[in-house]
Amino acid sequence: MAATAIIGGGITGLAAAYELTKAGAEIVLVEAEPRLGGVIETEVVEGCVLEGGPDSFLAAKPAAEELIRELGLGSELISSLDEQRVTYVVRGGRLVPLPDGLMMMVPTRVLPLALSPLLGWGTKLRMGLEYFRRPRPAVRDRSVAEFIADHYGQEAVDYLAEPLLAGVYGGSPDRLSVESVLTRFAELERTYGSLTRGVLAARRAARARGGETAPLFRTLKNGLAQLTEELEKRIRPRARIVHARALAVEACDGGYRVVLDGGEIQAPGVILACP
């Protein structure tokens, strides 16, 4: 059986490779870097787990947890202690804590926001007035940066959205789709117009149902590299891993030709799992 080519050995490429090998397919995984895992990189220094990229995933998105449990890592899952968690952002050369009451980058408490030195008064005023925003006609998918700037201004993108999402996706808000990564917030915008009012309404509904507030983030005890390393271990028996840079993908008889910086690969199908 001809092997399917996957270009990119980050979490997307590894997950695709896992699903294909699980179905019995042969694959060739092409990765430019000497290691797999992409932006997910964990180190342990003097007993401390240090993440070089994303440090968690959103608990509201079940796919990651389902994959972790399928791989037998369910006992390694831990949740964020949101009431005790303090997140710092560098501004003006010093660490400034995020104000209490933020749901990701959505403010839900007035006083901590007003007292915080992280944001200027123009942004604070805009965040307060956002509560009165009404639903608007549907628009095309936007980047996270466009979405947050539209609601709260550019300063909220720079000091809230960018650092928070870097810890989950390891990517720039300018290149992340709001419908893909902040689906719930996009739904709240369509229903309420205001993200702040939508988040507060969702909390009231959860309390009325008697449910507990779910943690915002989940991760693995020894870092997210546990996930990528387990995926790599699972695919190796049926995967050929090539460490080379893919330069081009060209159609040819019977499929595609992947041109590498040190040769080429022919495959009946190609999955692009790279930026």
C-alpha cells in the first residue's frame, strides 16, 4: 500500500498520523525540525515543568481530552485552579498580574479591572461600555485579533488575547480563526452582542442548574509533550519519519510529488499540517 504523506510533525500532523495508522494506513511524516511536536516543547528543570510553547488546552473543547484518554493518559490530566491562579503579563519591563474576574480576555468584574495598571483608561472605559453592545448582523469569520479589537480595542489584544492564547495555541491572534478557537465567544456575540453580558448570563444559567463551574484549562502533569511523545510512540511502527523541509507539492500521475530539500516523495494523498 502506498504511504500517505503528512507534512508537519506538530500536534496536528501527529494526530492525523495517529488516526491514519490506527485505520491501518502507511504514512510518511515530513518534519523540518530534528524533533517532533512542533510548538509543544516541555522541559523539566530541577523538578519544575517548563513549557516552551502552549501550556494547556481549553477544557471547553473536548477533543484534546478525548484523545488524551484514548492514549491512556487520563490519569495524568490536571485542571487549573481558577480561583487561585494568578497570571502575569510583562508590560513596561515589569510583571503585571491580570485583573481578577477575567474569563479568558472577557472582563466580568468592574473594580479589579478599574484598579489594574495593565490597561489604560481608554480601554477600561471601552470594556465597560461593551456591556451595552447589541447583536449585529452576521459577518464573515474573523481573526481572534479582529474579534477582540472590535469588542475591547487593540490594547486588549496586545495584553490579554495574545499572551493568553499563546499559552493555549502557541500562535498569533492575527492568524487564529475566532470560529475555530473561540467558538463559544462567537456564539455569545451572535446571541447577546456583548461578550461580557453573554459570559455573565452563562454563569447565572450554570448556577441556576446547580452545576459547578468547570475549570478553564486542563493540561498534563508532566507537560503537554507527554501527549506528543505518546503519539509519536504509537505511530512509529507504521510511519516513516523524514526530517527534511518540504519545498513544494506537485500533482503527478497516481497522486502527488512532495519535493524536499534532499529528495522527493510520491504519495497518493498529502495532508498539510504546517503553518
